[in-house]
Amino acid sequence: MSKSIKYIIAVVVLLGLNLALFFSDSSSQSPQAEKYFLSEDLEGVSRFLFMVDGDTTMIERSEQGWTLNDQYKADEGFVNTLISVLERVEAGRTIENWDQEIMGSVEVEFDFNSRYRFQFSSNATKTKSYFITDGKAKEVAVPGYRDNVVDIFTLHPDQWRDRMIFDGSWRTIQNIKVENAQGDDFEISFNDKFFLIDGNTPGDSSAVINYLNQFQQFQANEMISRGRFPDLDSIGGVTPIAKVMIDDIKSEDQTVLEIYPSKSGQAYHLVKNNAGQQMVIDARRVREILIKPTGSN
């Protein structure tokens, strides 16, 4: 597995663990420290704009929630984490004339009106963070947060996307059909009071319920835009090894997931849905949704 793919799969877990550590360490915050942002200002944030290495990430509040780059739904949890980080940022020493590398820039909009802009950077060992305005840098940190503050601004736009691709359970799913070139095809369909497997009454109803409940808040490990990883684009050009088609009472449209082969040693699969999105999903989870529930007659 390439380093880049390892990173995209692990970033959500790592970021969550690190943030959990600093949120639980509120006792370490100093009441005398100077906060970089006012909490009341951040309560009215309406847009974030990050510009790093040619990538632009715009996260904007709308009536439907947070939107990413005018195209995708943003991950609400990640956006809330970002706001929480900025609420806790404390400013330390000042460097009057900053002449070091600039990593990128940030623009924060408040109440769809006023905007605050700053650049950001780090030291050579990536252990310190700096916010820079008018050539003057402030060293910033979040008490209890072990990682570099500015790292959150350097996430790829894909990593801010909402990863929810389906949310259903045995109470809402009406039909699932699995076509598996490397295993058994099967179909689970609701019939009056319960489900049939390939038209037959299942011997173990709990196995069917457990199988269907795998799709509750079913998230991708990460959404992947085309062109970001050429090797995944290449895999996406071959024939899928499996297809999962789901009908749910909450949705007018069927959800279709096409699963592509993984390379030797890869612990994930490229998956495409019928909305034209592509993503990576852990190989273990893929295996579980391709196996027919046990106990069928």
C-alpha cells in the first residue's frame, strides 16, 4: 500500500484520536492565555477558505448545512472540529518580521459579511505553528493538542467531504441484490412480514437482521476525486468484481455500489456509486457485505 493511500485511510482515525485527547484535557488550558479568536465571533462563522499548494477548499454554511466547494456536502463533524480547534487557539510570542516559508492562507467569514485573512506556516521540524498577518507572525497553539495546529488547514478538499454513502437498516431496506464475480450472487427481499433470501425463508432471522444493519450510517473511509490518485483511476477502468444494489423506503432512487479489485497487499477497495462518486472502503467491510447471511434454506 502506498504511503498516500495509507494516509487517506488513517487520517480520519488519527485526527479523531488526537482531538479527543485535547478535548478531554481542558484542565491544561490557562485562563490567562490570549485567545486568537473570540468565541462569539466563531459562533457566527459562515465560511472558511483554505488555499494550499494550488488546492482551494471552501466550506460554506447554507440552509442544508455545510457545503464544500459549491459541490459536495461537507462532513459536519470535521467542520465542528475545525471550529472547536479555532476556539481554543492561543497566541504566544510575536515575530515582528516574518521572512520564512508561507505554507498557505486562510480566510474566515463571519455572518456572511466581515472577513479575516491570515497566512500560516510552521518551523522546520513541524512542531510549531504560526499565523501571519501584515508580515507579523504569532506563534499559536492549542493546549493539550499534540499535533501542529496548521495541519488541519492542509487537509485535501476530499478529506472534508461527507463520507456517508448510505443509511438504512432492516427496518427500512426493502431489497438488496448482490452480484459477486468472486463468490455467490444472492438477493434479500422483504415479503409481507419479513425477508426472503433468494426467495426462501431464512433459517436464521437474526443473521439477516445483522447483515442488513451493516448499512446503518455506512461511511466510506474517504471520498476520492478523480485525478488525485492515478493508480485508483486506473483500477476504476476495469470491470467491477461485485455490485450491490439497495432499495430503501427512505429513498426514491436505488443505491448502486460497484466494487473494484484491490491490488496485492491493499487493505481497501475502490468503490463507485450511481451518483458518480468514487471512494475507498476497507476490505474487511467489503467482504462482509458480499457474504450471504448464514442460515438460509
